[in-house]
Amino acid sequence: MYGADVTQAEAARIMGVTQPTVNQALDAAADRIAAVYGRWNYGAVTVEITADSGEDNERTDAN
């Protein structure tokens, strides 16, 4: 999505899945990335994800 500069809806159409599926995949990826930083002892990592609706969601993982 980010490298191709497309929206979640556009990525979903290209991949043949629904937009919520793309959103779930991005959430899972953010969780995995935060877990890596946690294992590297970076402490809490905050990830901001902007949804298609323009709302910001914040996720913190201290592991």
C-alpha cells in the first residue's frame, strides 16, 4: 500500500479482498513490527494508522 501509494480500498481491489481484510493485515503487521522493537528493548512503540475515514488510531505495544 505505502510503496504503491494506494488507499486501502484500492489495495483491496487489486488484491481481490475486502478493505477490512487489508486493514486487518496492516494492524497485524504493525503489531508484529512493534513486537520486534519490544524484543530489541526499545520500550513502548506507538504506531499511528490513519483509516480511510480520516480517523487516527493509536496502538501501543510494550512487549
